Amino acid sequence: MRPSAKRATACRPWQLHHADHHGRTVSRRRPLTVRAWSAAVALAVGLVLAGLPGQQASAAAAALPPLPAPDSHGLDLLSWSEVPGHGGRLGEATFRTDAVYRAAGPGQPSIDPVRKPVKARVLLPADYDPAGDYPVLYLLHGGAADVGQWSEPGGGDIAETLRGTAFQGIVVMPEGGRAGWYSDWKGHTDGNFAPQWETFHIRQLLPWIDANFGTRDGRSGRAIAGASMGGLGALKYGATHSDLFSAIGSFSGGTDIRPADAQRIVDDSMWVYGASFATTGLLDGTYRVTGGTAYRMSTVFGPPSDWAAFNPVQVAGSAASYRAYDGRLALYAGTGETDVYGWNQALHQPLLDRGVTHRYCTGSGGHDMRLWVQDLRNFVDYVYGSATRACPNNWAPPAH
């Protein structure tokens, strides 16, 4: 779910954990002093620099298809370039958009210009045909990570991960902020600006993809999935945009923002990362959000009275539940990630009670990219027609 991955059973409650670029757990301690903040930022910068993509091409590579509508749907395309090492199948689009960021707060924004370049990566199928009719998987990264998490070697290695699966389509991997929580922030940073990640992903990027690639029209052609914070994002977007997606996959995802432990994770993420993404804002304190837990939660998600519309456990227990995804919803969680496992149990039960058919796989393991890539393979085979019904990672069979 989070930048501050799981709080292990043996750890004390004042410890702050976060998952690095590859899903490994790193621990920091409170109190949140200036020295501690500086150390955390130095660590974050080190992780970013270690995980940056190999030097990307500065111009569009010949192997990539031309884009018929590069500046459209609120996005101004700055570059469309090949990410080396993927046989010409992986492109990186860099945009400017009013959604990242917008001015918000009582004073002038501390950053000028407010709009910052933001990226999305697109994996095309082998022998891609621009006139084709391909399904699209929107794949969301976790907390503390960035646009490269699902594609970098040693991370998600997306082309290799999907090799031999039932999925033969386009994968879109957008930037979502190191602690963006896949939300249009209702409040603002200390620097009087706010990211609008949901607007960027849903209102801008999604129609931009359809306008520039050979996609299958309508919700039947789209699925959404993610790990950790990205799992929460997939469940959240699936709940509020069932007209756009037909399948959801959550890998060690957050499922409920109401528990104290979940709120502490969001609270900590506002101190460690705030509204930063990739290297943007990591060293700038005005990207952070100062205040108590309740204030930080409302900054990202709005008042608690609004949460029932998108908070997965609340949605699952409602009359509508996730019925639009009956038979095309999959949850994965390791029993070693104490809080995440419990949260997924809490989502699984109301889905059962409401009669929503879904896959639920659990077993030994923690908050780990090595498990998530197997979860992803299993999810696409479940959704796109494979006969397999076994869970990944030597886990238990679906509990329904």
C-alpha cells in the first residue's frame, strides 16, 4: 500500500518503514527531527539515483510508432522515446499537464512553473500494429517507487514477466507520485500546490492512450492492477470508474484507509515524500505536508464523510459492492505482511458476503517485488482466459 511498507510484528510502533524502489523494506526511526528528515531524503535520493532508467533516448526511436494525437486530452507531449533494452517495445512519454501540479492554498505556489514534466511508460506487444485492437492493462506502481518500477530489470521487468502469459496487449505504467495515493489531493502542500493524480490518469492519460494506440474500445478492453499503494489505487479507481475498467488486480494492496496503522502510513509518507515524484521535489521541503494525521489524511483524501465512495472495504460492503467485476477481481497478500494481510482479509469477507466472485490468494511471504511479478502473471492468466486455477508463489488455492 505504501511508501512506508509494512510495520512488522516485531517492530515497535514508533519505527517508520518504507519500501524502496524494488519493494524491499528499509527502516527509519522517529522522532521526525530535521536531521532524521535529511537522512531520509538522502536515502531516498540514493535509491532514486540507483534506480534511474538507463540513459533514455532524447528523440523518438525509429522502432516506436508515430503518435497521431501527441498533444491532446490536456497533455502536452514533450518527448516520446525508446527505453533501451526492450527490443523497441517500451516507450516513455513525457508530458506537461495542469494536473501535476495545480496551485492550491492560501498563498502563491512555491514552485514556478507549477506544471512539472511527468512520465508514463508504454509496453507494446510484439509485432504491434497501430490499426490493431489490443486490450490495455494499466499497471500502477507502489509507494516510494516511480514510473520505472514495473519495467526496470531487477524490478518488474514487465516484458519478461508477461512472456508466455495469456495477455497479448498494451501495458501502460504511469507515474503516480511517491506518496500520491492515486488521488486528486483535496488539500495542499506546505508550498501551496497539489497533485491531481486521478485527473492525470483517468481524464487525461486514458483517453490519450486510446487516441494514440490501437486499443480495444470501451471498458471490456481495459484492466487495472497495482502493487502496494498501487493496489489501493487499482481498487480505488475500479470502484469509482467501473464504466472504464472490467478487471482489477491488487498485489499486497491497501484496502482500507480507516485503521490507525493505515493512517499512520499516510501520515509518515507526507513527511518523507509529500507530493514528490521521481526526483522532482525530493529535496524541497515545500513539497511536504505539515500537520497532524487527520489533517494529512484530509489533504490527500478529503473528509472521512467522502471516503465510502472509494475506500475499498467500504465499497465492498455496499449494495453495489464490486459487482461490475464479478469473476474478474483478484487479491493477493502474503501472511508475512501482517497489516496488509489483515486488510485483505477484511476486503475478502464482504466480497464473499455479497456474492462477488473473485480470486483470493494468500500464503507465506512479505511485501516483495519478487512475489508481485508472479501475482501479475497469475492475474492476467485469470482475467484473459487461461485454464489455470492455481495460485502463484506456492500459495493456497482461491478461497471461494
